[in-house]
Amino acid sequence: MGATRTPRSRWIDEGLRALAEGGPDAVRVEALAKALGVTKGGFYGYFADRDALLEAMLDTWERDSVDAVLDRVAYEGGDARTQIVRAGALTLSPELLPIDLAIRDWARRDAAVAARLRRVDNRRMDLLREKIGTFCSDPAEVEARSMLAFCLRIGEHFLAVEHGDRSREEVRTHAADLVLKRPPYDGDGDGDGDGR
């Protein structure tokens, strides 16, 4: 009986893990093989070279962080604001966020990765524009709110600030309330902001 071959997806997943931890330079065939507990010979059954793996990793990231997110948001439904919040949570989930941030850093030094990131971000912005456009009629306001919503989800991960007596979650929720034109959550569930 022959040895079980390491699936292609495991090489890609391990490559994405390495990328998230150490950037593109950390994605090395020998290191991936060692992490997987296999020889590097199996790698070449799936990929012509390291560049082919990097391309497959970007394809997987795009599929997971855009295509799968859009499919799930459409499937689960809800009003526009609910769909925006769900898309943001899925897109930058604990599993995908480190990969997304690593790709953003990589894109600063690689024009092809920058083009891929631009395509992904444009698709994400298109969703925001569409959903925010259901409760804002001014195109300039739709664009501004879409940009603010996107920047809030991405940018807050780079901030190392304290919020006084408020938690990060409270401030993030209030910021989202402002961007999404929804009544602030006051803890009592009636949406009137009075806390009673």
C-alpha cells in the first residue's frame, strides 16, 4: 500500500499560516514540508515552483475572504446593516485577519499583489456601497460612509490607544452606529439610547 499523499490544500493552508506569521519570505518549501512533517518532493506534484504556491495562496485568500463571504451574507440575509456587520466580521475573522494584514504588508512591495489586493478591496467596497445605498441616497455620503466602515474594520487593528473608561468594543460599536446611521445600543434593547 502506497504512502498517503499530503493534499494540495494542506500546502496552501500551511503557506497561508507562514505568510501570516512571517510574511512572504517565510513561505519556503523546505520550511512548509518540515511543518507538515513530509518531504518536499510531494510539493512538486502540485506546484511547479514557489511562485505557483504563492499564486494559489492568493487565490484561496480571495475565495475565502470575498467569494465565500458574499455567498454567506446573501444566504443568511437580513437588512442591509446586518449584512454589512456580518460581512465585516467574516472578512476579518480571527482566521482571516492575520492573512489579510500580511497581504496588505506584502502588497506594499509587490505590484502584482497590490493589484490583487485592489481587486479584493474594490469588491468589498462594492458591497458596502450597495448596502449603505439602501439607507443613504447621496452618492457622496454613500462613498464616505463606505470608506469609513472599511477603514474602521481594517484600521482599528493598527491602533494602540486607550479609551478611558470605555472598552475598545464599546467605542467600535458606537463608531459603527455612527457610520451605519443606526440608533446607539444602550444595553436595554429598546434602541432609544436612554439605557432604561
